Amino acid sequence: MTSASTKTESSIIGSGKVNPSKADQSFIKGLEKLPGGEALRKCYQCGVCISSCPIARYLSEYKPAQIVRMAVYGLKDQLFASRNIWLCSTCYACLERCPEGVRPADIIRAIANLAFQEGIIHIAFKEAATTILNTGRMFEVPEIRKKKREKVGLPKLPEVNIDEVKKLLKSTGLDERLSHVKKTLGSSEQAKSE
Ligand code: SF4
Ligand code: SF4
């Protein structure tokens, strides 16, 4: 599968269109200050992180080394417009194997966090966060499934104290951030089945 964002990323990296003098330096410095971003500029594009990555194995457009390179170039807008920054499974294989001590997983997460601060989020994360806010669980468990659990002798799921969950999440500012989302990327499972 090749998305529009992939083409954009490949052409940006591969065609000599990157102008280092136009790099968003505050974005690069901000990333380097975040936990895991310290070794950002040590990446020499060996590709070990790509060959270690389970997401890259199934999705050719996903390349952690490319995301790191774009971050080094300060390509904030292109990164924020790419769904790829939301696809990392945080398995940490890249981080364990990088010969330079670069932490691609942490860098990718930091980029996604910065995007969210600017009101950009992948639809799947928005939906998951909204469900947690409303139910205290990542996924709503349908009644039929609860009954099936009882039928096969599994214990009842513990009740969620939703007021406590809401109080806790409110203190993180999550509900406010979600209400200020300006742009969502990707498509939800629900949208795909429609
Ligand atoms: S393994 Fe490390 S040095 Fe190699 S491309 Fe990935 S981040 Fe860069
Ligand atoms: S942590 Fe993310 S980028 Fe790194 S190998 Fe795992 S899925 Fe790939």
C-alpha cells in the first residue's frame, strides 16, 4: 500500500528537495530536549531499525529511520501530516538494536505528542481516548460478551469507577485537548466498514 503521505515523504527525502537552512530548528531542539530525543542527530541511516520493526515488515511505507531523518531535517509540517507517526507499536526493537543509541520509538512518540499539542491526532487514538474518557475502558465491552464470559465460567469484569477515571484524566488535560482537535488523520475501523 502506498499512501499520498509516503510519496511525499519519499520525494522529500530522496529528491534533494530538503533545504537544511529552512529546517524548523525550534522543532529539532524541542525534540532533542524530550526524553529519548537526545541522540537524534547521531542517526546515520544504517536501516537496522527498519529491518527490526514489525510494523515495517507489514507496511512498506513505514520506516522508522525515515521518520528520524525527517526529524533531523526539521520537517515538522510533513511529519505532522503523516499518519506514520501514529503507527509505532512501541515494541522497542528499534531502540534495542540501534548501534548509535538513537531511540526511534521515543522520537516517534515525542513527535506524535507534539502533533497532539497542536491539535492533530490519528482518528484511532482520538476514538480510543474518547472511549476511555467515557467508559474508563479502551473498548466498550458489549453486554453479549459479558454474558458469554459468565457462560464459560469466567469471572465478572470489575466495575469501573467512571467518576474517578474522569477526575484523573481531567487533571491531565486530556478532555480539553480532545475538544480542541483541529485535524484527524487516518480512518477508523467504523468508517472503513461503512
Ligand atoms: S538503527 Fe539507529 S542509526 Fe540506524 S537508521 Fe535506525 S535510528 Fe538511525
Ligand atoms: S518501537 Fe515502533 S518503530 Fe521501533 S521497532 Fe517497534 S514498532 Fe517499529
